[in-house]
Amino acid sequence: MKIHQNTLILLLVICASSPTYSQDFETFKNKHVAPGMSVDECTTMIQKRCIKRMNGDCKVTNTFIINNDNKIQNICMTGENKTDYKFTDFHVIECNFDKKENEMCIYKGELLEGATIVLRCDKKVPVHYEATERKA
């Protein structure tokens, strides 16, 4: 029985110390909001904003919402905290990792117009970009 208790305690410690996807609105904006951005700016934008995986490696994908800040901030004004919501008719640029050159992550961008985005809202602001649903 002692082994099972130790295993349970270890699992609880691991879960408690693992990173969560929760962040504040400013961090969300840095990672995912870029009004006026073009598909050719993925590498520059990701590098300038220091967007990486938790271990420092290149992110496989990062999505930028290119609508204005007000539309984005106001989308979570209704609803519960820490809940995922779908929002339609957003223009986003999906930046996908292409290659690494001289320790620099290189990305290719794709514009998705009128996409449905799934965001996690907390305290009436978006705090995590969950997914993009492409038009059928």
C-alpha cells in the first residue's frame, strides 16, 4: 500500500508543477493578436515577440488574429470563466514551422478568412487560443 501512496503523491506533484494554458490578456495578445499582419511576416513576428515552445524549441504552429484589438477583447464579455467559446468570422494567419536556418525558426504563413476560432475566456477576456476551425 505504501508504494501506491507514493505513486499517488508523485503524480499529484507532477500535475501541480506542470504548466497550464492559462495566461493573461497581455500575454494572449503578444502571442496571437497582430492587426494588419501579412502572411509573409510570420518568421519576423514570431521572432520579434519571442514565441517559442516551453522548452525553447520552435513552435510547430502559431496563429495570429488579424482583426483589431477591440473586436478581440470584447468577444469574451459574456459567459463563464475558464470556458472555451467559438467565435465566427475572424481573419487569422496560421504560421507553420518550415525549417531551421542558423538557429532561426522559419515559418510559412497561410491566411484564413472568415474562420471560426476557439478561445478560452477568463475574467471576460481571452487568455488562450485553443483552435481554428476552417471553413468547409
